[in-house]
Amino acid sequence: MDLQIIHYPHPTLRHVSKPLKRVDAELREIVRQMFELMYAAQGVGLAANQVDLPYRLFVANLKSDPDEPGEEHVFINPVIRRPKGLVEGEEGCLSIPGVYGPVKRAETVQIEAYTPSGERIEQTLEGLFARVAQHEVDHLDGVLFIDRLTPTEQKTKKDVLEEFDIVFQGRRQRGEIPPDEEIAQRWHELEALRT
Ligand code: NI
């Protein structure tokens, strides 16, 4: 499978991802490619639906450095609990390149998830890690950080988001992006394999 990062307003970014029931060799290869794509784009987190896959998993490396593999985290079927505090911070997204804005997030959260080897993990996250985890779990629920901007901030992004719409429609007209029904059909095939 040759993965690519998809951009707003691709429909897979609005798909609610299904929990994984199986982790096989191909899925481990998918995770490896997700890290590669994330590093190439200098990101710190990447959710599976950002590479057009309907699976409930995300990868993160807060240092965005492939030479720091100890900093690589894979969260399968993540659940966030016990949000505490509220802090505003600037966010961006590899699926909406060049767009940034202030988002309020819990300061600390607990995350429960599985690793690719099937180990259950439970961690308390704070600072940037807590923000990244909340941003990525939002992705898995079909939510983008631009949805969480204030109405005033959203207005300032209207024009640039319209440009993303135009680029998307153009790519679709050229046949580079399939119609909605074909995209949904592929979700269902991939879900049938592992969820
Ligand atoms: Ni994002």
C-alpha cells in the first residue's frame, strides 16, 4: 500500500474511524510509512485517516526526528479520559498545510490504548503531548482543529479554506480523487479486513 497524506476537504478526514481488531504485518508496514510521511512533512502526529485509512490509530513523535526512535509512539484504539485544566495553543495540521490557529485543549489527559504488539498502555499526558493526542483523537472522530476555532478565527480562515476546496474539486475533475461512493466503498473493504 502506497500511502499519501490527504488534504482538506477530503471526505476521509470526516469519517469516524472504527476500532481495530487485528494487527497484521501489513498494518505494521502502514505504521512505518505513517512515521516516514510524518517526518517528511515535519509533523509531530499523524492519524490513520490522514493517510486515507479508516482505522482508529495514530502515530506521534514530539521531536519529529527519525533519529529519535525512542520518541516514537503508536496509539491503537486510543481513548482519552480525565481531561484537566484548559490551555490555549497554536495548532496546525498536515492535512491543512499553512493554516494555523489558537485552540483550547485540556492541559492534561489520560490516554488508554494498545501498542502494535497488543500491549495495553495507560499514560498521563501533559503539555504538547496532551495537545497532540487530543488533536489526533479528534481526527479519528472526523473532527479537525479548524472546527474548534472561535467563529471570529474561523472567519479569518474562510478564504484560504475556499482555496483548498477549489484545489480539491480540480483534482477530482481530473480523476485524481475518486467520487464519494468509491471512497466509501474502499472504507468498507478496509474495515472488513481489520475492524
Ligand atoms: Ni491534524
